[in-house]
Amino acid sequence: MLLTITNTRPPATDLSFLLHKHPDRVQSFPLSFGQAHVFYPEASEARCTAALLLDVDAVGLVRGLAARGRAGEAQYVNDRPYVASSFMSVAIADVYGTALGGRSQARQETAETALPLTARLAVVHARGGPGLLAQLFEPLGYTLVAERHMLDEHFPEWGESPYYTLQLSGEVRLQDLLSHLYVLLPVLDDDKHYWVGDEEVEKLLRHGEGWLASHPARELITARYLRHRHTLMRDALARLVEGDEDPDAAEEAHAAEEQAIERPLSLNRQRIATAIDVLKEVGASTVLDLGCGEGNLLGTLVQDRSFARILGVDVSYRALERAKARLHLDRQPPDDVRVQLLQGALTYRDRRLAGFDAAAVLEVIEHLEPTRLDAFAEALFGGARPGTVVLTTPNVEYNVRFESLPAGTLRHRDHRFEWTRAELGEWSSRVAERFGYEVRLEPIGPQDPDVGSPTQMAVFTRS
Ligand code: SAH
């Protein structure tokens, strides 16, 4: 069985630094069930492909089972050696373990960047047909090509086999691609070769982090990955939900609290109106709404036809689902690209965000860990580089004026910080200088002579 991964972002050979495998050599690694070989069929500046070939020792496997008194489970003639299954997952973890963990000694930044990657797998056994392939991989943003193989080309009347050569393409971090394959290959095959114990729940949660909880087929994935062991499934699903949905639900509850505090000032409406004023002032036609949430700003943007392209990005799948419903995107013709939503984290570079006239980042930065602010600035001002950035955040000095807010507390329990005017000023000037922008600060909401306005805005213009 063979897995190739192709990178087409120059210098494409960075792939070899991410995989920690030299492009000029064939390297072999012994595994408990055979040998893995890594080599590069192509390695140029424009295109680089790494191949992971598994040579499963079928006879050895059977002997191993027999030695453990489980010979009955073994069949000499089966598809195990040829089909990408949990064997491939084990090989990915063993041979590409550092990349699967998202680390790279020489190219850490590239490891954290979405790259144009294509994975090709020969062959996969899709129990459930081509629909299953789409159901598993499309929600993760991949474009899929599945080529079905005949049972035997010499006997077409035998019909089609359940085997496919699968090609997945997308703009993803290598770590994410490997994690998706790690979890989903055994799911496709629905026949894990090894015993499923508690540690499998840990592996599933670890490698499913950031995507499995919001995957529409998460029940199926969990059931098949854990080989239908019910107690494990329940445990895993409960923890998945704990790990992901609760913060979302909590986020909603907290957002409601925040609105209640700010409502008398209808700050939300003022922020949107001010942001739109700025966007129109600079004549922006293509606009990013970063951390768009449920689409407060998007809803107003779409009504104005001078915005020809609008892309909303948020890390929360649930918020995006709401935004999609609210904007009636399901009724938008599929080839209409005027309004699009994208699930993604703002702390990673993403090429799909490049080339926009302007970006709005309303009430988002205070939700980021302070230690991730540099990564956010780097991805936005260094990577996406829109002409204008409109950013708003609470002015913490104003909190003493909110009667319903106990002294010393932030407006929203998910806020990691709230800044004074001086703090926003300092951060903004530093970022502007570093990335070649001019910045000005403006108040939003009623101005108090002592503590300023409740919301503060920074407008960055590329120099
Ligand atoms: N801009 C919207 C929503 C603000 S709430 C408005 O003004 O109404 C903050 C939003 O930022 C939430 O939807 C949250 O999911 C999103 N968010 C938080 N951290 C993020 C990250 N690292 N990447 C992308 N979105 C993030």
C-alpha cells in the first residue's frame, strides 16, 4: 500500500524538512508488521512528492497471531497487505511522527502553515462506497477524486470492487492532513487489525483534536475507529463533546451576558456601523470578516453590493453553521462566490486569506491567548496583508461605568484580557511598525472624559 503526499508551494522541497526525511535517499523502517520505505519520486522547487510504501509481511503476521494463540483470526489470503488500513495509521505515527505532532526542527513556521497538499492513497477499501469517502473527507475541506477499481480487469462482468485509489487535495497544514488520515483510514476500512483498548480512545481524541468534535460524521467515525466497542465509544463521545461543544455553548451564554452588559449602549450596532464606514471610506470591495462568529457584520455587509467578495472566518463550527443559516447561504447558487465561510484559526497563516482589500476583526483579539497574539499578527499582517484592517476590542478603563458589571471583572468570561487605551496603542504601533502599516485609534460609543469610550478601534492602513 502506498501513500504519496505532494506539496506544490515553492520551495516545495520544504516538505522534506517537515517530514524529517531526506529527499535524496530511500529510507526504510522496520515495523512490527513489515517494512516501511520512504522515498521521493519528485523533488523540485515547484513540486515535491514523498512516498510512504508499506510492505506488510502477511506470513509473519499470521505466525505472530499463532504464537499468541489467535491463529483462528488469521487468514493467509486477504486484502490486509494491500489496503491502506490501520497499518498505514501505525506507519504514519511511526515514520512521520514528528510531522504528525506538528513539529519541525528546521521549518516550524511552514509546519504551522496551510499548504497546497495532495495525498494519494492506493488503495483504500471503502466499506460504504464512494458516498462514505465524501462524507468523511469533504467536511474537512478536501477536494476528492476517487477512482474505483474493477474486481478483475480481465473479467469485467464480475463488476466493481470496493477498492478505490483516493486522492485528497486541499490547503491544509501537513499535521492536519496526517491526523485526518491517521483517524479516518481505519474508519474507512472498519476493520482495525489490532486490539482496541483504552489507549485507543486517547489516540482518537489526540489526533481528532480541533476537527473531530465538529465533524458531522463524528458518531460514525468514533464507532468505527473504536470498532464498535460501546463503552469506549460512549466515553470518547462524551469527552469529545466536553472538549468542544461546551466551550461553544459556554461562549454563547457568555456572549449573551456580555450583550446584556453592553446593550443599553447598543455597542454592537455602533461597532458594525463604524466598521462599515471605514470599509466604504477606503473603497474596499473584497472584505474578510475574521472571527465572524454568527455573522453580525456579515449580515450587514451582504446587503451592500459594493462589497463584491466577502469571506467570513471563524474557528467555531457551530457559529459558522448559524451564520450560514442566517445568511441563507444554502440558497446561494453553488458557483456564487460572493459570500463564503471558512472554518479556520486566525493564528495560522492561510493563503486563502491573501489578496483582500480589507479585513474586519471585531471583538476577537481579546479571545486569544496573549501568547498567541504574535502568531495572529504575523498571520494577518505578515501573511494575509489586506490593505486595511479594522480591529475593535473593549476598553477596560470603561468597565467601571457599567453598572451591572462587578468591579474588576471582564465583560465576558472567555476574554483572556481587556486592554486600556494605552495598551492597545502600544500593541498597534508595534505591529504597524513591524509589518509596514500606519495605524490610528478611534473611540466607539459614548465618550467619558476620564475613562474614554467603551469600545476602542484601531484602523491599520498598509503603507
Ligand atoms: N466578530 C463577531 C464575533 C466576536 S466573538 C462580532 O463582532 O459579533 C469572537 C469570535 O472569535 C468567536 O466567534 C470565536 O469563535 C472567534 N475566535 C476566537 N478565537 C479564534 C481563533 N483563534 N481563530 C478564529 N476565530 C476565533
